[in-house]
Amino acid sequence: MIKTNISKDKIKFENLHKSFFNDLNTTCSIADQKVAITNIDVENQDPASVELEIIVDKFYISFWDGYSLAERFDFVSYEPALTQFKKSAKKLAKNLRRF
């Protein structure tokens, strides 16, 4: 069983959100097993978002492009998952600025 608690890195995720999404209408929710950055769009029922979630013994990154699940990654250790989450968050910010 993985003993990593995502909320222990709360400040790290909040700073990442502030640095990439400071001028965008997004929200960042952080829980023990999941962190999600989501675009706030009242017209879109499936908003663009990026999520890092711990399920059983794996870390999952889900990148939603605003229409469907665009990419999904799974990792067995936290550090590579965190690196991919940062890359996906940067990609999400870039896409939101573009459209």
C-alpha cells in the first residue's frame, strides 16, 4: 500500500497553480489522495482539467482537454508522477490561453 499523502505537498501544488494559472479562471482542489486543477466554465459540462490521483498502489495522471479524456498516465512512484503532473498542468495552461 502506498503511504504517500498528496495533501502534505499542498503548498507545492498551490504554488504550481498560482504560477501557471494566475490569469486564468481555474480552481485547485487538494485532498489526501487527489489533486485537481480545473477550468471554471459554466457553459462546458466537461471542463478542461488535470488530475493526480492515488488508486491502490499506483499514481494516475488524467488530462481532460474540455471534450474528453485526452491522456492518461500511470506511475508506480511519486516523483515521476509529480513531474508528469507539472508537464500536464503547463500544457493545460497553454491550451486555456490559446482557446
